[in-house]
Amino acid sequence: DTEVTQTPKHLVMGMTNKKSLKCEQHMGHRAMYWYKQKAKKPPELMFVYSYEKLSINESVPSRFSPECPNSSLLNLHLHALQPEDSALYLCASSQGSVGTAAYEQYFGPGTRLTVT
Amino acid sequence: DQQVKQNSPSLSVQEGRISILNCDYTNSMFDYFLWYKKYPAEGPTFLISISSIKDKNEDGRFTVFLNKSAKHLSLHIVPSQPGDSAVYFCAASALRAAGNKLTFGGGTRVLVKP
């Protein structure tokens, strides 16, 4: 089973709203990732969690707040977003993320976010 | 500065023929490379990977070739099937420097005609 699930599939929110994106995997992976993908562009890394600890933050604005409650779950809390934050938000997981071992990342289907 | 480039935004190929997708990189620290396939409204699906200690890796219809001196890799799909129509992303990581942080190319849209 190489499934990563994400909810919701679509989200429309206003600039003053607070919402959360959720990601779940049951593959025993110890690394989880958030990516942002704009139309006709490649995915861009936002955050990496390794063993439930934030290991990489790619200078993401504080209106995006990640959380890893346990090894299977990853949340992205959204607050005071801008219309330019509208994008597909992808979650991924891999067996590991640090060190020199290579791990394939498995992606979820994404949440299509529209900020109005 | 794009460290991973896919210079062909699109590719059209006849069913049964070979599809060749190309990818160039500039960062000499990259030592692990992956190809992903993406359908609309879905997340990228891992296809095949290659470590910098190899120059070829094969998995079924998919073969990835790596030319380190040219900083170039390619994905061959043979025979191409209509279900292969998708956007293909090349990705790279510098394992020794930054673990499994992936940098993606811009993607190549492949259309396989029946």
C-alpha cells in the first residue's frame, strides 16, 4: 500500500478565514512533506518533517503553519492567506529523509485551495 | 535559478513507439534522480529512480539513463501506450548535502496517440 490521503480535495476560503489541510499515511514512513504547486509549474517544497520534527522550512510565510501530531498525520494550518496562495497543496511521505540513503517520496492527490 | 530543467514542454508520440524525455541539471551535488508522472487532479506518481553511481536503471517499459559528465538524464518509455499520456517531472536530490529534499524540473507533457 503506497497510499497517501489528503482532505479536503477542494477548499475555498476567504482571506480572514482559518482552515486546515490534513494528510495521512499508513506506510510506516517517518518523513512527511508539504509541497505547493501552481498551475503549469513543478511542485515546490514547503516543509519537511522527519520523525515528527520539523527539519526543513523553505522560508514559508508564517500564515502557513505545519503540524505533525504523530508519525501518520501531517496538518497544514492556514490563516490570513492571500489570493496568490491559491494552488494545489501536495503532501508526500517517504521512509526517511535524512542521511545519505535515498528514499522515494509518495504523493497524495492534493488539496486544491482557492483563496477569495 | 532553475537547477533542474526539462527543455521540452511537450512531446507527442505514436502508440507503440519510444518516448524519450530529457532532463538537465546544473547542481553537481545532485546524486539521486527520480521521474514522476502526473495526471490532472492527481498527485505525482513515482516511476523510477537512479543513483549517481549508476548510468542506467530499468523497470519494465521504463529505463532511465544518467550521464553525469553532461549532467543529463533521460527517461525512455517503450512501447508507449495511451495511458502514458501525462505530465512527467524529473526530480533531483543532493543526498549528502540536503537529504531527500527534491528539486523538480518544469515537466514535459506527453501525448501518446493511438
